[in-house]
Amino acid sequence: ELCGEDGMAANPSCACLSLLRHGRLTQAVNMIECNHGERLNALGLGRLHATVPLCTSHGAVGVLNVMAQSPFESGDLAALAMVGELLGGVLEQSRLRAQLAAGWHVADETTKARYELLGFVAHELQTPVAALKAAAASVLYGPSESTDERAHTFLPFVAREAERLSRMIRSFLALA
């Protein structure tokens, strides 16, 4: 029988979980007077069990209750303690795996958002640059007899688009 946080809430008067809750369960122990024993006895399984803490790097996170007909000997309790440490290690690995998966999810979302932002920035910068290139090409490659007149027509447009491009770049740099 495995008990943890949910077992503590469901059975607050349980002696083995009380020891765990108060940080006093540091090794496998024989439990004779415990509510778990009463529950097990009601099922015809006997009253005696050993309680083994499931330890992680953050301390005991639960207990393993092992039923018995007679008290466990010290060698048995030592073996059960090793089982508790192994199970605690499995719980710790599971917790770390979940944290790692959550971290990867956040990293993937961040990368996706970065690519979307870069696409938006590239598109927004492309529009005024294309307009500036078109205006310059019109002045440079149009009929030679009216170059000054074309330049005079397109220079206000070039100035507006250059100012627009400058504002966008300042805004993007402010975001960075």
C-alpha cells in the first residue's frame, strides 16, 4: 500500500502518515498501533505492518506500508528501506521528467513565438523598403529628360517611407 499527500488528507489521524508529515519518519519501522493496521485487520489481513518512507532529494514524499504477521526483523527493515529509497528515486525521476517535458514545451512555444515575430518584422520592413526601391528606380531609370521633375515628385514619398522605416526599426529595437 502506497500513501502520500492524498493519503495524508484522507486519513489525518494515521500514525505512520503523521510521522511523515512531521518529518520524523526517516527509516523503515514496524507499526503496531496505526489506523492502517485497523483497516487491514478489518479486511482480514492482520494489524501489523512496516512503514517505509519514500525519500527523494526533497525528503520523504510518501510511505510504503508492508503487511506482516509478525514484526519485521532489522535486516528486513533495512531491505525495505532500500526499496523505499529506490521507489523514492523513481518518484524523483518521474517528477524531473515531468519538469523537463514542461521546460521543453515552454522552449518550443518561445521558439515558435520568436519565429512568428521575426516573420512579422521581416514583412513590415519589406513594405517600405520595396516602396523606396521603386521610387529610386523610377528616378534613376526613367526617361532622362525629366529626371529632376521625377526626383521632385518622388522625394517626398521617399522621405515619408524612410521616416516610416526608421520609426519601425526604433520600435523593434525598443522591444529587443
